[in-house]
Amino acid sequence: MPPGIPYIIGNEGAERFSFYGMRSILAIFMTTYLMNGNGQLAVMNSQEAAAWFHEFVFGVYFLPILGAIVSDGFLGKYRTILSLSIVYCLGHFALALNDTRVGLFIGLLLIALGAGGIKPCVSAHVGDQFGPSNKHLLSRAFGWFYLSINLGSSISTFVCPILLNEKNFGSHAFGLPGLFMLIATIAFWMGRKKFVHIPPGGTQFVREFFSREGLGALGRLFVVYLFVAVFWSLWDQSSGGEWTLQARDLDLNIFGLQFLPEQLQVANPILILLLVPFFNYVIYPAINRFFPLTALRKIGIGLFLMSASFLVIWWLQIRIDAGEKPTAIWQLLAYVLLTASEVLVSITGLEFSYTQAPRRMKSAMMAAWLFTVALGNQFTAILNFLIPALGNLGIDLKHAAYFRFFTLLMFFTAILFVFVARRYRGRTYIQGEDAPEPALTPVS
């Protein structure tokens, strides 16, 4: 295993603690604790908070395009990550020190710039550490990389809601994520002499991006990415968004323990820690005995599982609308289905995007992959903004009808993806190899 990998994984774990800790309390903060300039409560309603929550996530996953251009074209991955990490830290502390809409705007803008800018660089930086002699360890490294994400996020998602609900902390709870982002920055700097540094491509990056090969790789993946965007439109509702707002109407006493609504989402990162090795060492080998489980087949199965998770949420909301207070255990079942879907789609898509990208376009292709998250969240944000207007037209998308819409959208998207994936042809690129594979090969 390359010597720089532990520093990258340590950096990623602390950075994800900071991001998901902040994100886990964001919607509740906006609907419960937001102040005006006079120190009086000036909170948002649930639909407004959900819409702005998804706009923030859109920014985080749209700005990787900027980070990729700066990284691959000018500064290189290391300097891009280090400089934007400092911007990231400042965003957290702006949230912690100012609990008005002004502080919210400045903090989220800086976090979106920092988190979004480094996203494509960090995941591509993992792949850059590998060459032909150890490329067989790439999947394992990405697995550990993803585990570090979920270890950090699971701890912060449990701790930060407790701080937010403490009178002595309130909005200052955002300071703990800021401290961990500072730790992440220091951890990355410590590995500077251990990393393989791929120099920026300069004008060569631009030529390769707009070459027939570069545009061809991007075009082939973009077709797949349109379907994955729908997946993210649903997934991000589970992480501090609509699922958390639904949890306020559930019986949060689980096996004698009383949870906060924001804490239920901790089920996702904990389940990731359990399901990643289970899928890698049990599920995938078992399925491969019957038919080859290619990357696109994994993604297709994951899309169907995402629809199943929202079927549970839809059913829960029907009961809530009827005046019942169902147990939160049902939402935990939905998290099991959603997390299994994430293992199949997100981890697979991350590695798949890296291997399908030409050598000087690794960060750019990571940005394209992350742009699917932006597209999905922009769709959800716009839909939330339009719900009142749609209601005036007789189209009801509130409460249970909202989750019914997304359940059916994902189901029909998954069916269509099966037919599209069968026609995909790809090409694999690994750093250090002189030439790509000589011909397009089927990967579906």
C-alpha cells in the first residue's frame, strides 16, 4: 500500500466529521435556532429549510468543477486541497460565531467553496498513489477511503445534535466541526513528503479534456450519470433533510433509548461500516458465482434498492398523515435499504469514474461524478420551492404524496437504466501505464 494513503484516509475521516456534523444539524438549526440581527428567533418553515438545504448541497457538489480545473490545470492536487481546506475552516467558524442569516450565508458559501473544491482532488489523489505494480490494491484503498468517510460522519452525526440542543452551545455547536476540519488540514500537510504528486497538466489538460478521447470518455459516462443524479436526489433527503424532518413526528424511543430526530441519520454511516465488508467478502462473491457482477450491474441493483427504501418512507408518512405516531424503527429499516443502495451505487461509481477517466482528467472526471449529486439536489430544491405553486394548480406534492413521487420516479428510472447500461462500452486508464487499453470493452 502506498505510504501516502494513511495520511489521505486520516484527512478524509476528519474532514467528513466536520462536513456531516455540520450538515446533520443544519435543517434543524434553520427551523429552530436561526436568529435575526436583533437577537430574536427568525426561523424558516420546513419547506423553505429543505429547499435551501438542497441548494447548499447543490453548491457543494457543483463547485468540484472549479476545484478540478484549478487542480488538473494549474496548481496540482496537493496545493489545491491545502489552500481550499483553509477556506473550509473559515466557513465553519463563521457558522459558529454568527447565528443570523448573514452568518448562515457566509458560512455555507465558504464551506461549499472549500468542501466542493477539494472533493474531486482528494478522491483522485487516492488513485494517483497507485501504478501498474499495485493497481490491484486500488479497490481496497477506495474501500478504506469510504470507510473513513463513514467513521467520521457516524461519530459527528451523533455528537453534534447533542451540542446543538445544549443551551450553552446552540449555534456554537458548529465550532466542533470547524476544529475537526483544522485537524484534517494538518493531517494532510503532514503527508506532503509521502505523496505521489502528479503535476498539473496546464495547457495539456485543456487539450486532453477537449480531445476526442477526453470528450468521448465524458460523454459515455454522462449518460450513466443522468440516472445516478436521480439516485442522489433521493439519497440526500436522508442525510439531514426530509427524513430528519419526518423523524420529528416519529416515536423516537428505540429499545428504551430516547433519540433526537437528527440522530437517526447516524444509522447510515454505521451501516456503511458493516455493509462494505459484508458486500465485498460475502454478497459480491456469492453473486459472481452465478453471473459477473460488473460495475453497471451493481449500480442498477442499487437504484432498485433506493426505490424500496423510499417505499418504506412513503408508507410511514401515510401513517403520520393519518394522525399516528409510528416507531422510528421503521425508518431504520429504510436506512438499511438506502445504505445497501449506497454501497452498490456510490462506492462503485467513484472507482468506476476514476478508472474510466484519461490520465490527465482524473480530477475533472471526479468532478463530473460529483456533479450528479448537484443535479439531483438542484432538482429536489426546485421541487420544494415550487410545491406551493403546484398546489395552486391542483398538484399535491405535500406529505405522503411527496415521498410517493420520489418512490415512483426512482423505480421507473431504475428500469430504464437496465436497458441503457447494456449498451455502454468503456475504456480503463491507470496512472503509470503508457497507453489505455487498445479497444473499447463492454463493462455492463
